Amino acid sequence: MENTLKLYHRILFLDLRPYRHRDDKQDVYRELLATQNVEHYQFQPARAVSFYMPHTPRTTYYRNLIHHEAISYYNEINLLMAAAQDDTEKRFHVYTALSKEVGEKLRQVAAETERLDYRLEYINPEGNHRLKEIHIAEETYIFQYLKTELIALYLNIQEAFKDYLNEEIKDEAWIYLAYFGEAIPAKPLLKSAETIVLPLKPAKEKKTIEFRPVKDDIRPILLSKADYGIVKNPDRFAAVEEQLVEYDIIDDSYHFIKNKKQSNHTLLAAVYQELIEKNYFRRNIIGSAKKYTENDIRKYLDERYGTDTSQQFRKLTNEQREQAKRKLPWVEKISRLT
């Protein structure tokens, strides 16, 4: 397993330890936030963290680091379990995760929060013991948030793989008492996880015909002003079309596949938007001062695939685009053309 929570070790003991960065300006973290990597769940968790909101760029940056590391670890353990050969191997993976990796980090964060006196009551917005010293308050927030994410991660692994535990399942109260000698906070910091948008599984194994992308017009141009000449880079565009086939949005013959459950019309409209935004199409109309509009491009692509996404394309929201990127992970990796 590649992710063994080394990032948490760096926060607890090494280069990411917050006290080592007390002299950093908040602007440093504003810049880091703009380029911070994002992880999405590929598997449904049972519990989610409901922690206090961060109030500085520094705590927001660390919160994101910690949260995305937990997602990455949960995704990896799920993939590892799926690849396991038998129940014995699965039991070993679950034992290692809970006792050696997540469990060890719980022990370490417990020791450090006690040693450094990073008490939860110091950052409770409704408490009477809030710290006025900004750096200590930030460090307390970071360590207490790390503690809460680890508890959620422990519970999620247990719930997902309870059939492979070597001992009885532990509840949240047991974790607080066993690792921290504490009761569950009066205001719970965990909640039931909402149903998330999971990535679609590629349908490549179902294909009986090898798909060969056509780098030209396929059907007669009817309503569209454009033709295949608007495509800037046929090879890169063909790679996108291969993914559309692999994920059952179009078939081997370039026909759109209707699938309301998968929301294929919305997914295709989101892919259009991403390609337009990443400069995949020429805008100049040869011999004219006019330019192709986004709707002209949409019409051409719709004719290419034999469908009509006009409504979805027009009404597409940012949330739908983000959901499309989660369902189709390759969409987020489409790189910009110059």
C-alpha cells in the first residue's frame, strides 16, 4: 500500500509540523490553497467529519491536507481489499490498517496533543477557554482536526470491512476512551456521510469490437455551421472519444447511448464544456469575420454523435460539472491546448 499516512507523520513530527511555520505569513497559505490537490471518494464512506470551520488560510490549508489524505487512504484500502486473493489476505490488510497505521497515528496524535496541551476546549467557539494566541489556536485546530479525521477513518474502515475484523467492532466512544481517555465531545464532531457521487466503472471489458477513432466527419453536416476542421488536435480529440466509448456514452459506431440512470446527456454536455474551455476547437470561420460560438460547437458535436444536448448544455451548473468529473475521473485530466 503506497499511502501509509506518511503525510500525517510529517504534520506530527517533521517538516509540516505547524509550530515550525509560525513565521509564515497567511498569504503563503492563500497561494498554496490555489494549487492544492483535491481527492474524491471512489468508495462510499459511512461517517464524515463535522468539525469547526477554519478561520485562517493556514488552518484551511492544513484541514484540506488532512482531509484529502484520509480520502486517499480510504480509497487505497478499498482497492487493496478488492485485489486481495482470499479472506486471509483481507484480514491481514484490515488488521494492518486499523492496528499498525491508523491505530498508530491515533496513539501518536493522542500523545502529542497531551504533551503540547492542544485541548479541544481551546478552540470551541461556544466555550469559555478559547485561546487568544493565534499560533497556538491554529496548531490546536490542526491537531484536533487530524485526531477527528483519524477517528472517522478508523470507523469507516471498520464499517466497510466488518466481516474481516479479528475482534469485535469498536464504536466511537471506545476510540475516544481507549486512545484519548476522553468522552465523546458534547457536540458531536462526526456525522453520517452523505451519499456521494462515485466514479463510473469503464465498460471496456464488454466491448467486442476494437474502437477506431475517426478523425474526420462521420455524418452529413445538417444544422451545424462547423465541420471536423474545428478540431485543433485530432489525436488528442480522438483520445477523448475513446474514453466516451469506454464509459458507454457513445458506442463503437459513434451513436449516443441513452442512459438516464447514468445521466449521459448531462455527462456529454459537461465533456463538451470542458473541451471548449480547454481550447480543443478553432473559433475562426474561414472566409468570414464571424467566429464559431460555443453553441455552434455543441451543435456539431451533437450531430457527430446523433443526439441533442441543447437543454443540458444550456442549463449545466458548476455542481453538475464537478459531479461529471467525479463520475468520469479522466475529464479532470484533460489538459489545455495552446
